[in-house]
Amino acid sequence: MIPVRGFEGRTVAVFGLARTGLAAARALVAGGAEVALWDEKPESRAVAEAEGLPLVDLAQADWNRFAALMLSPGVPLTHPAPHWTVERARAAGVEILGDIELFARTVNAAPEHKRPKVVAITGTNGKSTTTALVGHICAQAGRDVRVGGNIGYGVLGLEDMHGGAVYVLEMSSYQLDLTSSLKPDVAILLNISPDHLERHGGMEGYVAAKRRVLLNQGKGDTAVIGVDDPWGQRICTEITAANRRTIVPISASKAMGRGVYALQGLLYDATGERATEVADLLRARSLPGRHNWQNAAAAYSAARGLGISAQEAAEGLMSSPGLAHRMETVAQIGRVRFVNDSKATNADAARQAMSSYPKFYWIAGGQPKAGGIDALTDLFPRIEKAYLIGDAQEAFAHTLKGKAKVAQCGMMEAAVAAAYADAAAAGQDAVVLLSPACASFDQFADFEARGEAFREAVLALSARPAARGARA
């Protein structure tokens, strides 16, 4: 772990005892702080208690004795209303921060020769894939790389820092809202589209949170910014005018006079005197589709910002194994391929997968986001049939009425079975695509659990005698 510095001998309240909160509590203790832990879920408190970490009911506590509140990113800071712990902290003048901020302060407090390199990655979509890509490229290039944040391990649970280490961190808007001191050597802002608006009070609040990844950069740092959406274009223009850092625009839809871009699957580096083709992404099996070309452009640019050669960066892209739950082929039964894109928790993310296949059998639904699937209307002709699950199935069925065949299946297992039966009966190559365009929390703990339920349902199908006979 990374011992947190700056709170020696003082007490920090920690609210929210999932992965992030527990990692932060351990790191605070390792750095010499006292902690007071609480969570409203008894099962979460039990995990902390089993580790010997001190529980304090923060609703009854004297907040004047706390130096700070370490808040889990899942707990509302401002919208739709501040959590009661936030109100207590503010009333007592107690600083509120998150685990990324604790990490940032620990890095900043270290002697310069002991500070690691930090790559911070955010965006509405593609964060996890890009984070994994950067980590893979760094590892292939022989760097001592640690990957975490909003993916895998909480940042403070990663191995302790040294001057040669590289931390590649995925950051959500919730984490960035709680961060003020981070100064990443490379910051990546992939894209921005409406998401989590209820937690940020609207689009401007959401954009402001994402923009915080660029907050403290200066001379010698690199900012990689996607310019295929209007918010990214605006931010890139504004910080270019400030001219304080190296700025690398990236695109997956257009050639640029300066930056890194992908056209028809070919990746070009135009950061020098002329554009040079550096990779044929059509040959990268784990990077299908235009959205993955943007991820590849970002990862390549980050690697170059860390001093990794163009050749090593391109080789890393081509050898990347990809991530689970992101357009992951989980099985092939006969002529039917099953693709797990459970990470698509909103319509914009689902668009990326849906755009990658000319026809598909679509499993969608869950806890709906604002706007539902209205923005996907232009892709409805690609849907052979939709198999709807979760809370959104009624609304999605209404949206799809007259535009695509629909089956309201309710549960994942029923949707997988129905989709396979129809796809196999068609007697041709087919794709069954789980790309829900919804959050998972109506039926699953998270998108990973939803993806695993899809995988298990597919594997159960493949174990049936008729399916075994059909396997390629």
C-alpha cells in the first residue's frame, strides 16, 4: 500500500467502507494517522471490524476532533443533495477529500527524486480500456507500472511509490470532485457526453468535474484531449490558449494538422513535422470499432508523453489482450458469437458497440439513465431483435415499438437463451450483443457482476447437448 502522509497523529473520519474506503483507511493508519470508520451498511462495518479498524458512529461523533473526512466517491458531495456526513463536516470546518487527493498530497510531499510518474485518465466512455492499454504499453516497455483508481485496486492499495514507478489511474467524475492537488505528468480527457448529471447538478457541473484532471498541469506535462465532441473541442481550445503544457489533440474521425488521429483503422502521429502512420488498428483484435481507435490514440499519446518510443507504443497497442466486459467475446456456439459489453452503462457507450456490427441480437436494459435509448434511433435498423431486461424493459419496449422486434425477458438467463435460439435458427453468422445502455444496480451489484451473469448464461447454453453439437 501507499502510506498517506500529512495526517500523522491526527484523526481522519472515513465514510464508505467499500474498496476505496478500506484501502484509504489502511493507508492512513500506515502513515501514522488515527481513523474513525463508518458505513451505513452493517456488512461493510463487519469487514472493517474484522480487520481491527476502529468503528465510530459518525452520526453521534464530535466532528471537531477530525482533521478531515475521507469520503467514498459513491457518496453525494453536492447533488442531488449533500450527504449528511458532508453537512456535518462543513459545519465543523472539516476538510472533505477523496482517496485520489490523499494520493496526490503524498506524491507532492515526497522529495522530487522519489516522485513517481502519474497518468490520470477520465472521460465519459473508454476510461477503463484506455487505462489498461496505457498500463500494458508501459509494462511491455519495461516500466514499473501500477494500474488502479476507478479500475481494479483503489490507488492507495497499490504498491508503494518510488521515483521510477508509473501510476496509471482511471478517474471518475465523482473522484475528481474530491480532488484538488493532483498534478499528473500525463492527463487524458477522452470524451464528454451527458452522464451522472444528477450527481453534478447538470451538464456544466459534470464537465467541470471532468476538466479537473487538467487543473494543476504546467510546463513539462502532457494533456491528451479528445476533440470529437464539442466539450472536448472547447476545452482543448481554451487550454491551448493558456500554452502551459504539451497538448495532444486526439481524434477517431478526422485528420488533423497536429495531434494523433485514426482514420479507417490506421493510426497517425502528427505531432512532428508531418503525419506518420504508426499502427494498423484493424489488425489489433482487442480494439475493434472507432471508439477503440480513440482509446488507442490516447494510449499511444500518453506513452509518448512518458518517453516511450513510437515503435514500443505501437507494439503495445497491437499486443494488448483487452478487458473483460468491454466488447469481450465470451464464447462462440456454432455460428453465433456472444459479445459481453456490460460496461456500456449509458446510450453513448452502447452506441460504440452497436456501431461495430452491421446486424446483431441485442440484450439491453437495467436501471435506466436519463434519455433512455432515444439517442440510438439511427442504429435501430441494425437490431435483428431486442431482448430486454430489468427496470428499463417497459420504457425500452415502448421506444423500440415499430422499429425493431422486441422480447421482454426480464432476467439475463432468459434473454441469453431467447437470443441464442433466434440467432441459431437464422442459420448464418450472428452476434448476440450484451450492451445494456443502463446502469446495473436494479439486478446486479455492478456492471462486472452483470457481465459475469451473461458469461455464465452463455456457458450454461454451451453445455447443453444440442449446443455442444453446434460448437465450431
